[in-house]
Amino acid sequence: MSEYNGAAVGAFEADSYLVCCVAIDAAVKAADVKVEGIERNRLKSGACVKLRGRVSDIKAAMEAAEEAARRLSPITKSVIIPAPSPDTEIMLHMTINK
């Protein structure tokens, strides 16, 4: 968990787990990012994906993910957090692997 502290975060959600898989594949091939977590939506078939890396890599990865996903189903929400605060780090880790 501590290896990611301070690294930029890119997070996106899609309504389909399959779309998330395609988007993740494109993201990690496009830039030097690591997948920090994939959280399945308990009420639907979608998921939330969290990526970590340098801001420039996160931006490139998120663009690649959105482009790849668009062919199947659009990413419903996405955000980039350039420098998460310590309190945000706690929140980011709360639901990983749940």
C-alpha cells in the first residue's frame, strides 16, 4: 500500500467488467502505470479501476483507456488526482479487494 503514497491516481468506472478489462489493457500498454485496484460494482456488472503513476503517465493511460472503451461502451466516470492527500490515500485503500 505505501508504495503508491503520493503517486498520481487515475480512476474510472464503466458499466461492464469486460469494458474495464479492455480499458485496463490499453492503459497499461500506453504508459508506465500500475493497476492499484479493481472494484466490482456490487449492484451492477461494472467496476471501478484505480491506476497509479506519474501525472503525465496517468493522463496518457486514461486517454488510452477511454478510447479503447468507447468502441464497446463509454467509461461512465473518470478522474485524475495529481497528488492525493494522506486522507485521500486512506479512502483510496478502503475498498480495494473488498
